[in-house]
Amino acid sequence: MKCYMESSWNTPEGGFFFWLTANDNVDVKLLLEEARNSGIAFAPGFRFNVESNTPSQGIRLAFSEVSTENIPEGISRLSKAIQKFT
């Protein structure tokens, strides 16, 4: 399965989360709703802004809360959710 959403990320050197930055044509709030409908979730970046009305294209993915066996399935579900918006 291929997913064609432009994004950027940094390879984590430690910690519990992976940050993904979606491009401007992805509505992260709508993507979160679609992800939840698919049985997965992520923390949208706007939740971490000082001012709650500041937009953010950030997507925080936790890799510490799931088993390594479940990560590929989560990525597949997130990819399908993203494809609905691209």
C-alpha cells in the first residue's frame, strides 16, 4: 500500500513519541476523527500549543504504548485514513 502525503519527521534518538508534520492540505482534526473510526488514535499537535487556537500540522505517534507486533497494523490503518484526505 502506498501513501502519498507529503510530510516531514525527525528520527527519534530516544523518548516515547515520534513526531510527524503533515503538509498544509491535511486537516489534522479530521484525520484524527478518521483514525479513531479506524480504531487508532494519535495526539494532534495543536494540543501541545500554548495557545489552544494556534493551528498545528503536528501528529504525535506514541510507540511506547503498543507492542512492536501491533505497530505495522497501526501504520496501515493510519495510512488508509490519510489516503481518504489525499
